Amino acid sequence: MLTPISISRPKPYLLYIEWNDAFSSTILLETLRDQCPCAGCQGEEIMGQKVFVGIKMFKPGMNELKALTPVGNYGLQATWADGHATGIYTWQSLRAICETHTLTPQQLTDLASKE
Ligand SMILES: [Zn+2]
């Protein structure tokens, strides 16, 4: 099973994850929040249709990560500064986010130059 062996925050807005198969990825915390797997953020599947129970609006602190807490041995629960903490990222979903949204060295340089 693919699991993270190291998770760190190189910048306040970045998350760096190293996996047990030597894959590593740096993603924006904003992306992690955007991909929050809870029903409130991703919509709930009801009778085969996606139903959104809330409208996504920007809230102060929503992309600011307070804590990542291991859940059993299958994933992580993220707690955000706006109080949102219902999203549990399984290793599989976290890996998918890392593979899809990993930042290139060029993007990292561009972000650093805007600090
Ligand atoms: Zn959520």
C-alpha cells in the first residue's frame, strides 16, 4: 500500500509529501482544501446525482492548515483555521491529489518570487 513517510510544510502555503515508493510531491494547501473529500465540499451522491449541500465561499483561514491528524492507519484528517475538520483524506485520495496537482519546480520558483 502506498503511504506517506514524511509530511512537512516548507512554506505556510505548501505541503510536501514523501511516499514509500520514492515519489514525492509539493502541493498548495489551497488545493488540498479545494479537494476536501467531505460531503459539504464535494457534494453528496443522492440517487445517482451530485447534490451540493453548501455553496463554496471563501472564508478567512479556509486555506490555512491547523493540523493533520492520522485516522486509523488509512488516512489523515485535516483541521483548517476556519474550523472545518470533516474531511478525511485516505492515502489513496491523498496520493491522487499529489499526482494530479503536484507543483513543478518552475511553479515553485514563481510562487517564491511572489512572496
Ligand atoms: Zn470539506
